[in-house]
Amino acid sequence: MDDRAIGVFDSGMGGLTAVRELIRRLPGEDVVYFGDTGRVPYGGRGADTIIKYARQDVAFLRTFDLKAIVIACGTVSTTALDILARENPLPVIGVVEPAVRSAVAATRTGRIGLVGTKATIASGAYERTVRELMPQAEVTARACPLFVPFVENGRYQPGDPLVELLVAEYLAPFREAEVDTLILGCTHYPLLKDAIAAYLGDGVRLISSGAACVDTVARLLEERDMKNAKTQGGLRRYFASDSAQDFGALASIFLGEDIQGQAQQIAIENY
Amino acid sequence: MDDRAIGVFDSGMGGLTAVRELIRRLPGEDVVYFGDTGRVPYGGRGADTIIKYARQDVAFLRTFDLKAIVIACGTVSTTALDILARENPLPVIGVVEPAVRSAVAATRTGRIGLVGTKATIASGAYERTVRELMPQAEVTARACPLFVPFVENGRYQPGDPLVELLVAEYLAPFREAEVDTLILGCTHYPLLKDAIAAYLGDGVRLISSGAACVDTVARLLEERDMKNAKTQGGLRRYFASDSAQDFGALASIFLGEDIQGQAQQIAIENY
């Protein structure tokens, strides 16, 4: 048993899709979430800036006594996971390997697609991991830089003409490549799942990187006997670097529950 | 004569549309530009965060000996101009009043439209200024939160179906209200000028807030006899808070000239 909390962070709100899955799968765990809403998005920034921001995010989380840190951010996972794992004496879990494991288990044809931010695609981290786990796989990858601003502006519903046009533009190469599995390599993208499924059809399995990462966390806690003694009613604390009120208002979209008044603003550049 | 430089800043690259106009109109002036590309965009953030970032931007610029500061950012101009003007003993020029003056001079029917970021529209600053200068004007205002990410991803050309769909959605209320003048209240928007003009037609005059603001700077320098002794060949220095290489590569879109290798990265959170 280990009653310490799990720390989770993301560049903004997207990581809450992983928290949602964490609450569903491990309802007794205490969670501390930090969303860097004052500096979101990370995905188009340079690697040095992403690493600097990620170090500050982890430094803030580690002001709490944690048993593990989840990087619920595709961009940070692909750019800074190795550095953060080396610098911190506790398990640091990113989204890349879990998502690739799920994709490799799901694919029948070996044709795997990957969508993510510019930084995620440029890093090549997903492709490298696919090649390690399934050398014969064919990977088609594409950066979808407008997906994050679309989601953050509430534009993700199927039937929205602008959403449909963008999804069709970004995903045409995956239809052409006849992938049977698509990794959603950014924790914002699960909100676009219905619109993406409507375009690609039922034959394509969609892997949410946040959900896959929670599988890994659950296995880790099980294997090391590090689960919380509680099996229900874990405590959740939410922090953001921009207005906590705005965070609370938007969080329900990603989290699926109302946390108005429960979030707190912190000055991340001081960490 | 006053040979000190003019400081210009923006949340990112958009302010370069004002620098372009500054170079065209006042080619002898020295310019120091800072683009906060490590924290762009400001437009959806809370007022406290915008004010904090704007103070740091000005503190960095004031490490140079300046004769004036131009806020080439609609969001900062509407949220923090009064504070910055009070705190700094040199002229601080925003984009709001100059753009409204141009719009009031241009309109024949008194029906004026305004587009900007969420923060700009929420501030009500443009409407208040219009009411002061032209009490009988009818103002139609709309936030266009996806315009900045579209422009930053190079999506602004007329003929691009996604751009045309978004422009038609955002600007339909202005067609309906039969405005004859539209204020582009964000320095990113001039890049969308052709697409906007194609939708609204020739009868609508488009006012670029950055260009209008340069008119005010030119008048100020003239009135106070503060022009640079040079009439050509002003020095320009460019700084950014994210990768200088990325800045240089993108800057040419906004500036209309190549400044690869001329930009320098700084750590804005230290100011």
C-alpha cells in the first residue's frame, strides 16, 4: 500500500482526459493535477522551451509527496521524458510507450497511423517505439496543429462543418494508407474521437494516448503493491497557471465532471 | 531630433505587421522588437496573466534606451495600456485609439464592425472609444478566436476552403449588420485581409490596427521633434522568448522581409 498521490501534468486542459480515465480505473487514488494554461500550447514551441517548461511543471508537482508522475502531454512525453525520468527519483510515465503497446496489440495489418502536434511528430519518438516493438509495422504520421486550438475553442463535434473539413484534410493520408489503427498522440484529441471515427469508419481502431498511459499506471501500482488503501473517494486537487475560474469552467469538457471553484492558480515561472 | 530607438512588442509574431508599416513610413527609425513566442497566444488568457506578461515584455524592452513603446498587440492594448502608461515615463502607444480614429474617419454610415481576440472583445475597450469619438455610431463586435492559430499555421490565403468557411462563419454578422468599416483589432489579422475582403466585398473598408497605430507614432515624433536624424537605414533588432530560429523562419510572412539569423532568444520570465 502507498497512500501518496499521483501527480499529473499537461500543457493545458488536455491531460484531464487522462485524469478522467484515472478516476474511472483507480477511483481510490489521490491525484494532483497541474495544467500550464498560462503557457499552453506547447506543441509548436522549440525543444529547449518545452524542456524548460516541463521541468518547472514537475518541480511544482514535487512540492507534493508523490508516488508517481504522469506526463499527460504528448509533446512533453516525446521531447522531455528521458530528461525528466533521469532527474527525478520516482516513476515518470509518459504517453508514448503505452500508446504504442496498445496500437501494436490492436493492429491486424501492421499499418499504424499517428496524429500529434508539430513537436510530437518532429521528435520521431512514436515511430522509434513502434519500430522497437513491431519492426515490420508501417507507420504513417501527420502533425495536426489546428486540432488543439479547435478543441480548446469547443469545436470538436461531428456535424460541425469546420470540424469535418479539417478532419477530412488532416486524415486523408490515413485513409489512403489504409491504416487499421490510429494513435491519438495528444491528450486533446480524444474529444475529436467521434468526428475522427465518422471520417475513418468503424474499421479503424482509435488509441487514446491518455487512456493507454493509465493502463500502465494501474499495472505499475499493482506490480509494486503501491495502490492506495482507499478503493473509492480519492482526493483530487487541480492547479493551473492561468485564471483558475476559466480553468474550472472549461475543465468539465475534458473531465466530464464539474470542478468549478476547486482549482487554484499558481505562478509556474517561480518553480 | 531624438536618435533613441522605438520599442515594439506583441504576444508573438503579429506585431511584425506593425513593424513592417513602421519601416515603410519611418525608414530611418531604429526599432527593437520583442515577440513573446514562448507564451503566445495571449488572447484567451485571463486579465491578470496578460498584465503580468505585458509588464515583463515592457521591462525587457526598457533595458534599451527608448523614446517610445508601441504595444503592437490588440489584447495587451485593451487589457493593460492604462497600467503600462502609468508605470512608464515615456510615451506608450496602443492600437485601440488609433484604429478607432481611422474607423470613425472612414465610415459613412456610422456602422462599424470590430473583430479581435476573446480578451479584446471582452474588454469593451474599442466600443468605449468609439462611443467617445462618435456617440451615434453602431458597433457590431465579435471574437474570432481561431484566426490567430490559423494565421500562425499559415492558413490565411483566399481560396483555402477551411479559411473561407471560417471567415464566412465569423463575419456573417457584419454582412448582416451592413457595416461599412471593419476594425481588425488584432495584429495577426492583416494577413487575412484578402480573404476577409473577398467575403465582405469592396464596399467595406478594413482598418489594420497596427498600421493605424504607426500613423499615431509618426504624428507624435513630428509634433515633438523626436524623429531620428537618419531618414533611411534604421537599425532593427528582433528578440523572441521561444527559438530564435523558428522566429526568423516565420517572421518573413509577417514582416515581408527575410530576417533569418537576426533574431535572438531571451528568457522573458527573468524580467
